[in-house]
Amino acid sequence: ARSFECMAVRQGMVYLAAGLNSPTQPGASSQAVKPFGIRLLEVNPDCNEPRFLGDIPVLECRGIVPTEEGVLAATDDGLWLCVSDAIAPRRLGNGLLPSESINCMAVVHGEYFLGVGGDTQGLHFVRYNPKSKETEVIASSERRESKTPFDNIHPGAYIRRIYPDLERNRLVLVVDRGCDMNNHFDYLPLIGLWAYDLES
């Protein structure tokens, strides 16, 4: 493993996403080793025995969420579900999301709330239902009609984290700006904490 990128805890079990290094070819120097994937592990803290869940062929894991169905992983190349070492990791939402770059996620009542996209492809806040495979774009920098403060802004407001606050029936969003330094001052009003009402 190269490094631990993400961690989550559910029902006393610890889940880790670890970066991997590709095998070194015979005769190749150590400088030829390149990262090539993410390994998901389940660890029982009482015995410290890791259980292998699967390897995902992506470069970066940005968040993991353990669920009853398995462990969800938000990555730079799609949303993935790992169940066990006996079942290959499965990619979710192929072609149904505005971008395959998943920046963050939260799971509420079986639905996935995702911050997706990048500075060159627009930034979006979406709701995805894995059962019906329906996607709702809640906010988007590409939406010309400004329904939310995050609409029609370029390159877009970056949702870095999504935290469920079910006692108040809302999501709390940690919002940053995009990476375009030229637009720094245009983004100042959006940087900070935002709330999304789950009944809206």
C-alpha cells in the first residue's frame, strides 16, 4: 500500500481506502513504480485483522461510506461499490451523472448526494437513486437559469464535503471555490458552510 487515503467507521468496524503501487517490472528501478489503484479494507479493531474487500482501478479515493449493501467509494473516476473479495467492485451510475469525477458524497435514506465535476467540466450537486437509477441535478455551474446560489457560476462552487444532519432534516455542505485563481474574489460569498433542506 502507498498510503491510507480515506477512513470511515460503521457499527464498530473500520473501513480504509489505501493507495497501491503497481508491481515493479523485472530490471526496472524503484522510480518506475507508479500508483495504479485503491484497495478497500475492513478492519476489526478488536483483533486488528484486515479483510480485503476489493481493488478499484482509479488513482484517487476522495471518500468512502459503508452501507448495508457494501462500501461506496467516491473517486476521481466514478462511484464504486465494494461488497467482498468474492465479488468484483462495481461501478455505479455509468453515464447517469454529470461527471465521473466524484468529489464527495453522503448517503441518506438509500439515496446518494454527490458533489461532482471539476473546473473544466462544471461543478454539480446531485441526488442519485441507485434503485431507480434516476439523477436529479440540485445545483450546477452549467445551469443557465439560476435556481440556487451555485447555478450559472464559472468555473463553479466546489462542494468539498457533505455531512448528513438528520436531526434537522438537512445536509451540511462544506463549500470551497474552484482552482481558477483568477476568480478568487468572485467566490468569496460562496465559501463556507451551507445547508440543504432534504424536504426541498
